[in-house]
Amino acid sequence: MDNAVFVEVVMLLGTAVLAVAVFRRLRMPSALGYLLVGALVGPHAFGLVPDTEHTRILAEFGIVFLLFTIGLNYSLPQILAMRGVVFGLGSAQVGLTTLLVTAAAWWWGLPLATAFLVGAVIAQSSTTVIGKQLAEQGEEHARHGRMGISMSVFQDVTAVPLLVIIPVLAGAVSEPLWLPLGTALVKAVVAFAIVFAAGRWLLGPLFHEIAARRSPELFTMTVLLVTLLAAGLTDLLGLSMALGAFLAGM
């Protein structure tokens, strides 16, 4: 391993341990400690850890495996049972927040397209931060915890058409808006179908067979492989890797 990479990893882990210990002592969410470490040691503050490709990959893998563990607490029947909350409150939250912030930003003097983009971004939240905080408080299985995670996952899905709309608003593409949006929707449906079909007909028998071997190492490696394959599938389709990991956990 390159010495610079080793030093960066050790520095990140060391400062993260220190920050989380301090924040937990102060009875504050540890997620704030991670965010503070990233802001301080990153390239835009002290610059102790440069913005390099391997740093991004390391961070992405951490989020992928965290979202997989969060997805283990959910199942498709549970999500379907809460569809009124997920799609009703989720769409209401995203739509109302986007509308209000867009109106405020437009009144402030921003162009309408820019104001809409600001509103759409503010309407999003981090499933990673929300899930971790709920898990630390032991509330991930509570009704409000499941509602919060479900709405946050709905926001992750709405981020896909948002990424399609941005270049259209910027005038970077000349094709009609419905074409890239339709393509993004088809990709999302394909990703959901593949992951859930594999989970229903392949992963069950696979893990029963793996468990019968009574090898913790084999079981752990299989879990890691499945998580990365699901994350790679959604990434290949233009969706987030974290979404694929969450679906694999479900």
C-alpha cells in the first residue's frame, strides 16, 4: 500500500475516533462528529486528506455497507404496508419543501430554474445520517423510525429524476425532457425488479446453502459480495450505489 494512502486512512480513523468519543461524551449524535472530521481534514479546510479517487471510493463503500445493514431491518411487505406513508407523506414533503423554497429563492432574486434546483436539493435528506442516528437511539424499529427511513428512501428515489432535470435546466441537452426522465424511470424499475427477483429466488437458497457449511468467513464474504453486486448494479444503471445496497438488505 502507498504510504500516503496508509497515512490518510490512519488519520481519518484516528480523528474520527477522537471526534466520536467527544461527541458521545457530550451526548450528541456521533454522525455530527463524522461530518465535522470530514469538514476539517478535507481539502477545503486544513487539507490533511486530499480529494482523491481512493478517498471517495473508501467513503462510498462505507455508505454502501451501512445502507445494507439498515435495509436488513426492512422488507418489501413492510414497505408496501406503509405505502400510504412512504408515497403520501414522502411526496408531500418533497413537493411542499421544493415549492416553498423555490418561491422564497425566486422572490429573493434567483432565476426560476436556479430557485427550483435550490428547493429540490433542500428537500433531500441523508438516509445514511438518519438511519445511523435512529440506530444509535434504538429507534430504528419504532413506527416513527420506520416512517423516517421510508420517507428518506423515497427522497433517494426522487433524486434520480432530479439528476436528469439538472442538465436540462442548464441547457446542456436539447432533447425533450420526457425522454431522459422516461429512461431514468425505466432504469429504476429494472434495478428494483432485478434486486427483488434475485432476493426472492436466488439469495434465499444461496444463504441456506452457505449457512449449512457452518463457515463464518464464507458467510461474511458472501454477504459482502452480494452487497457490492447490488450496489454495482444500481451504479451501472445510473442510480446510487447506496440504493442498491439498501435494496439488497431488504
